[in-house]
Amino acid sequence: MAELDKNTPIGNFYTLGNVIYSYTADKHNINNMPGIDGDPNQTKVIENLKNLFINVIDPVINAFPNLELTSGYRSIKLNKHPDIGGSSRSQHVKGQAADIRVPSQTAAEIYNYIYYNVGSWDQLIWEFPEKEDKAWIHVSYGGRGQRETILASCIDEFHDTYKG
């Protein structure tokens, strides 16, 4: 596997080092370098990350400059870790998904902004609205244009209210 330059730009606002950093990976000594899993390879993961950020994340940052990236790329081992609990089909392991939040906005506002103003996402998930200011948005871009929306909550009231 080739040596990676963590200063490689990923979109207009982030570097590779930003989008692969994980507190959980550091804490548990998990290798979270793109390509560690073999498929997709390092080049494809980085290409996917650039596409995600250019097509989805950068337009959101243009509207909300204080956006926080809470999770970007995840190796399979990191994604499976109990502290993460990622789906076995997670687009994070391909470099096609990011979890974001904006401290000055509700997750609902960010969700709605992306839904109505960013046309190229594949999956848009409002994660755990019951956590209020700790809720986040998962968004992915894989070039498929599937436009799937999901409300992820353990509380029936949210599903009833939002018909999700």
C-alpha cells in the first residue's frame, strides 16, 4: 500500500487526515487508513471521498461554515467496533458517507437543507432525533442517485410524527 499524504485535499475544506481521523481508532489502535481492507483499494476510497465532499459536503459547508464532521471514512474493523456499531453495508467503509452536525442548527434544519438544496446525495439519514443537540445527519454519495431517506430512532413517537 502506498504512503498517503494526509494533507491531500478532500473537497474545498477538508484534508485526507481530517476525513480518516477517528478517536475510536486511535483509542483502540485500529488502522483506519484507506485501502487497509483491500477492496475498495486506496485510490478508489480517496476518489470516493473527494466525490462525496465536492458533491455533497462542500455545498453544505458553503451554507453552514461551522459544520462538524463527526465521522468520515471507516475501515471495516473500525466500523464493526462496538463503540461505532456501523452497518455491515455501511458506505463509510467505501469512503462514500459522512456523519455531520452543525452546532448552531438542529439536525432537522440540516436534514431539510440537504434534502431541498443538495441534489446529488444517495442516502440521507436523520440519526436519533431524540438526542436533540447530539443528533446528527448521515449523508452518502456513491454516484447512484438512489435518494433514500431514513429516520433512525428507537422512539415510535418520532416515526409517527415524521411518518418515517
